[in-house]
Amino acid sequence: MECPICRGQIQKKHFRPNWDLANIVGKVRQWDSSRSSVEEAEVNLCVKHKKSLDLFCEEDREAVCVVCERSPEHSSHTVLLLEEAAQKCKEQIQTHLQTLKGEREKLKEFQVRGERESQEWMDFRSTLTRCEKAKLQQLVGVSPELEKRVVNSYRINKALKETLKTFKGTEEGEGRHVSVTAGEEEL
């Protein structure tokens, strides 16, 4: 061990307790703990009157001393003992907590219901998409047949127009007029 003053080595056989220093340290510790309890007591004292804050003014929502309670500032206010006011506040908090818990449960139910409905809509949308693809594939499957019909109708229509033109040329000599666009014979 080392001496705190000269930094010289101290042998254990020469080591002896310093009772004066121990007493001083004990008194400093007591003074420090009593000072913190005094500070705590000062926190619970009225700033104006240095009296204990044992009452609670409901209108101003603050702790007051007996002198403040009788002052004109608080005389018409409802004043309770601090313990009663604390109990009343605890009950109000419990009531609000129960209300919030009920609302939270309702929100959870809405969330679950919303997720379920969302999933149903997603399933519905997926089904519609599959149906649309199936219909489109059916139309694509019919398309070659439809194309053949259109081409065939076009050929027939072209042949008819050619025939009408030919017929028109032979009929003009006889005084008849045939309209190719209308497809009807005009006299």
C-alpha cells in the first residue's frame, strides 16, 4: 500500500487505522444525507409560507399549504387532502386507461377485419385477372377462324363488285343504271 501524502510504501505490519479521519468521514456522510433529506423537505414546502404542502386545490390543480387554502386566492376553490386528491387522480387514470384499452381492442378488431377484407379483395382481383386472361385466350383462339371468315367475305364481296361492274357495262347499253356502291339496280 502507498501513502497518499508522500507516496512511500507502507508495510502491513506498520499499518494502523486513523480514527480521527474515520470520524470526520462519518460526520461528512451524515451531513450529506441530512442535507438531501432537508432538500426533499424543502421541495414539499410552500414557497410563500414555508409550510407543508398537505392540500390540493382542484381548480388550480396544484398542491397548497393550510395558509394558502385560507387565502382569498383559494378560499372559494375545492380543496382536498393531498392523499385524497392522489387517490381521485389514480381512479381517473384507471378509468381513462380502461377506455383506452377498449378503444385499442376495437382498433385491433377493425385492423383484423380490414386485413381480412383486403385479402378478399385481392383474391377477387386475382380471380378477375385470371378470367380476363382466359377470355382473351379464347378470343385469340377464335381469331384465326374469324380472320378466315373476314377474308372469305372480302373475296366474295370483291367478286360481286367485279360481277356488278361487268353487269353494269352490259346494262348501260340497254338504258339501265346499276349502282355499285348501293348494290341495287336503278331505273
